Amino acid sequence: MSNNSPIRLIVGLGNPGREYEETRHNVGAWYVEALARQQGVQLSEDKKYFGFTGQFDFDGESVRLLIPTTYMNRSGQATSALANFFKIPVAQMLVAHDELDLPPGTVRLKIGGGHGGHNGLRDIVSCHGNQNGFNRLRIGIGHPGAAHLVTPHVLNKPMRADKDKIDRAIDEALSYSGDILRGDISKAMNSLNGFKV
């Protein structure tokens, strides 16, 4: 599967509030914060779009950044508000999120697919008319080993060693920003999907 549409909206999923900002569930937001720094963008809260937003130009295209200030299970409220206003189709969206099925230090690009039980992705699919063809940047946080441990796992801070691996994986993803923004997802995928700290 290929996607040659330039990316015009990049979303970093997480939960709002200081108590969540360093937790595993917020690694998608960490990626967008890092991308904003890379592009020299100041993110500011915009209540109209239920999140922190920023904007920069790339290859003549306006690219918008969004970190929802809704809770994770209402992420689609923010993405749909911004995407609908700026008429951004789902194929031109990239959603960065935590991924239980990948160990810390790995990051994978994916085009479309199901929500895999991720409440943020589930709500985004629902709020965009059940369209799931958006791009995903899956940032590994590891699995705690049992289903009943998942909630405390995602809502707690990673150990220092894991945090370092996650940060390095995000840095690696940032090195492919050009390919991703141009919509050359397959090219970035081929390089990034082999990466492991």
C-alpha cells in the first residue's frame, strides 16, 4: 500500500494535564512536541480545535500540528474539528501514538488499518465517518505481559532506560520528517521499520 498525498495534519495522542505528560500513553504527544521543536513551531492552545496547535510550511504546503487536550478516548473530537475546518482528508493525516505490541526503542509507520484496541485510534476512526485510512506512527512502549496490567502500564512513567530508548526512536522518526511530510510513507517505512535501539 502506498500513500503519495503530502501530510497536512500531524496529531500526537495523549492525555491532558501534568499528571499524564510523562506517561507512556503520551508518547505520541512527545513526538509532536519534538517535531514542533525541529520545525521551530510554538504550539499554543486553541479551544476551537480542542488542543494545542501549530503550523509550518513544507514544500509550499501548510502542515498543521495538533496535540488534543481531550482525554485519549475523545481524540477524534479534536482531529475532526481541525481536519473538517481545513478540509484535510484522512489520507493526509498522520497520527502518532503509543504501541503496546512494540518494545521501547522501536517505531513503525503504518498506512490505515484497525484501531487495535487503542481508544484514541478508535475514537478518531469513529469521528471521521469510520474512515481508517490515515497514517500512523506507532511508538513502542512494550506490553506489561497481562491484560489487567495494561491500564496501569500506559498511565505510568517508563523506566529511565525505556524512556531513553523511546526518545531515541522519536529522534529516528524525526530524521525521516521530509519523506513523511512529502507523503512518501513507503520510503520512510522501509527505513524506519527496520530501526531498533
